[in-house]
Amino acid sequence: MINGAVMPESKKGNKIRKPFYRHLYVQVLFGVVLGIDKFMSECRALTNFIGNGVACVMVSRWEGELDRAALKAGLHDMTALPAE
């Protein structure tokens, strides 16, 4: 006779197995996290690139070595950059 306070035993242990959809739920969440991580990695790289460019301009301005005419020409017309 099964009492309400006694958990029935399964063949593989003393607890009843969890439904299969919980494992599917975890797999779907894991896939979503991996997909978001790929996108966020690209965003971090772009943010780092822009931050490094802004830092270079700010440090050169702080040091007094910023050539504003060359910077303006380079930002407005990409073909006007001097050839090295």
C-alpha cells in the first residue's frame, strides 16, 4: 500500500525521474545563451575598436600633437589620406 508521505521508487534510484521537457528547456536556453554570446562578442569588439580610436585622438590632443586639418580631412574624405 502506498502512503502519501512515501515517495515511490523507480528502477534507477530512489527518486522518480524528472520529465524529459526539463532537459529540452535547458538545451534551448543554452543555445540561446550561446547565440547571444556570439552577438555580444562582436559588439564588444566594435566598442573596443571605437574606444581605442577615441583614446588615440584624446591623448594626441592632450599632448598637443593633434593635426586638426589632417583629422578633419581624414574623417570627411577617406581618399584624401596621405600615402606612405
